[in-house]
Amino acid sequence: MRIVFSGAAPLALTAARALIKEHEVIIVEIDKNKIDELSEEMDCSFLHGDAATPGILKEVNPKTCDFLFCLCNDDQTNIITSLLGRSLGFKRVVTNIENPEMEQMCREIGLEDIIIPVQATTRHLENMIKGLDLVEISSVLKFGTRLYTFIAGEKEAVAADELGLPESARILFYYRDETLCFTDGQTRFEKGDEIVVICDTETLPELTERYKAGS
């Protein structure tokens, strides 16, 4: 895969180092000195410039890229870069936000792949205090199994059975008004529901194309 990182923040560098061995990685960084330093230790490509500007981001040829990870330390920059990346044709855009209050706004403007580190850490600490030994989701998603989420629009405000999902995809549950809800064939979704689907790797591109923002 061809993967682009916006900025050389710690989270981006950690992820990039893990992916370099098996994928083509490009890091867009505005600080030339940082690029010079990192290029001595990381076997990947660097592009000098601000990823939040169209002229720079176009240089990575977005339509040939599988992912754009916007993982810098500033929420506004990540959101702007994500919107720009989506408009330029990146297959998938992932947005990191530090402020959980920004999540709903991000979803309303069509940014669905959102990472909120403080939220994940808080949940983990809370579970530790409660003495809960929870299974890491990565340990149970095996053999090409994937999770996919999307926000229901007007067209998805129908009964679960009427969504017409691919044969190898099933709805696990959905969120409505910050509440976990389970579903059966008679469940009717409402606009704004966040629907969680389990599927295989081969089905993921079909779901992504069907439910991508604005479709």
C-alpha cells in the first residue's frame, strides 16, 4: 500500500516505523531540519512542505495513495488536511483529534475515520480501575476480518434488512444518541445513527465506496 502521513509528530512517526517494512510510506513535513534528521534513520520518502496546502499534497499523487493519516498535534490542521485529502482523491483519510468535543463536528462534515487518543486512554484506565480484563479487538479480528463504520444518511433510514449489505457483511450494532443499540431484521435506522459492520477484507472496498462521505 501507499501511505502518506501529514507531519512528523510522534504518533505519525511511531506508525510510520511500523509500516515501512511492508508498505511505501511518505511523510510530508514542514520542518526541513526534522526531515534531514529523520531521513538518516528511516527508509521512507519525505516531502518538504505544509500538507494542509493543495499544492504540496498534490505532489504525492493522491489518487494512487491508499491512506492519508493526519496525525499532527493540532486538531484544526488535521481537520483541514483531511478535508483537503478527501477532495483530492485519497482512498481513505484518517483524522486524529485531541479534543473529543470535535468528534461530532468531524462526522457531520464527513470525516468518519477518527482517532481520539485521550478517549481511548481514558477508557483503558477506567477499565483497569474497575478490574476489567477486556480482550483487545486486534486479537479477535483474524483471517481477514475487518470492522467498518458509517453514519446513516437519508437513504439508510430504513429497516436493517433493507440496507442490502453484501453477503459477507453483517451489522453488529449501532449507536444512537450516544447509546449502544443492538439490531435485528426489523430495526429501523435513523439519519445520524453510527452503524458498525463486520466483514472480510475483500468486501471492505465495496462498503467504503458505497458509504463514503457525500455518496
